[in-house]
Amino acid sequence: MVSDANRSILWAACLASSKAPNPAIEGCCSLARTVALLPFLQKLKSHSQLTPMEEEALLSLPHEMAAFAPGDCIFEEGDRPDQCAVMVSGFACRYKSLPDGKRQILAIHQRGDGMDLQNALTVLMDNSVQALTHVEVALVPASEMNGLIIKSASLARAMWIETLIDASIQREWTLNVGSRDPRSRIVHLLCEIGVRQEGAGLARRDHYALPLTQEQLADATGLTAVHVNRVLQSLVGEGLVARDKGSLRMPSWDALTQVGQFTPDYLHPVQNAV
């Protein structure tokens, strides 16, 4: 049985080899690929207790790795996928669009997210999923995912909690777009992205790489790109936000959370596993 520490080392080695092949670690990669689901497992373990046998059962799920470039469609509304997608690296968004081309971004997904667990139980995609950055996903056959949750009540409960957290985030997004003013709306989303990246070990909440363009921020907040640009310039001018080559820094986090009316409770941050 591979320890969490060794899994992380193998996973890091495999990612490194995919960018710059190194014969010294190529022998590890076949094993490292078996832990592509490790970020997802770590997320489940942040709120749920799983036995070593259950952990190994999840990590051993058969899957195919798929890579997507920014702008690529991962799933499209109307698809009938027979796979569940788990985010391995990068950022993606979930959205719905109108016949005239207008769209609303409904969620942002990052490493460790089980983007389409519902595919284990439903047939038709009622939304689309697009890569925001370079993305790697593990595609697990829906039948295998469904079989796993039937066999393990603990894993079924852990994935149920994941869907409940997703629903909590969706309620906050509905409130954000429907009731907050544009300035608070944008700041709230920026705070959420920071807290979620910090929770996944990707960055600090007050300094991270922003995975969305201004046009995508507009699609996520129900605004125009011009309005988003004006708000961001205002925040920079007030010293609340600093931007540099795609990264975002918040010099005064507490002041920013007040502007965005942001509290992280709806994200249900890491708690004692139960």
C-alpha cells in the first residue's frame, strides 16, 4: 500500500516528466498514473473518514487521462457522456448559453474537483464545461464510479457531501449575481477563488494566478467586460488589488472581504473528517 506522502512524490514526478522527460523518473510514471485521482481523494478526506481499503479502491478506479487547451470544450450541453471527469490540473468553467451566444458561467473547477459525478446517475448533460487554462482530467467510466458508490457507503456519503457543497456554492453564486452590486459581485468572486485555491494547496488566498479573463469574469458575474475592467481599475487605484502578469494580489484581505461581503462559510472549509 502506497502512503499519501509517496503518492504525492510520485504524482509530482510524473507531472514533471510530462513537461521535461527524465529517464530517472520514467519508471515511476506508470505507478504515478494510478494516483491521478489523489487530489480528488484528498478533497474527500478533508471532510470524510475513509478506510485504507476505500482509499485504494478509489485510486484504483480505471480511467483515461485527457488534456485540453484553453477554450477547449470538455463536455457540451446535450452530450450523453458515459464518463465522470475528475480535475487533475488546471481550471475549467461550467456554463449555459443562449441561442444568441450569450452565456452565464455557473461554476469554476480546479484540481481535485469531481466535475461530473452526476454522470454516474444521469444520462444527459444539461450544461457545458470548458477549459479556462491547460487542463488535465481523469475520465472514469460512469459504470465504475456508480459501482464504487454502491459498494461503499462511506465513499457514497463523501461524494454526496461534495454535491451538497457544490449546491451551497451555487446558491451563493445566485445571490451574488442577483442581489449584490457590481463592485461587491466581482470582489466576492475574487475572494472565493482565492480561498478555494488556498484550500487546494495551489496558492495563498491573497496572492494567486487568476484563471479568468475579464470577459470570463463578466460571464461569471452577469456584467459586461467593460464594466469589469472599470471595477478592477477602481480596486487597483484604491490599493485593494494589485495585478501583475496574470497574478492577483490583495494587500488588505480584510478590507477586500468587507467590500465583497464575503465570508467563506458557504464553502464549508476543511473540517474534522466525520
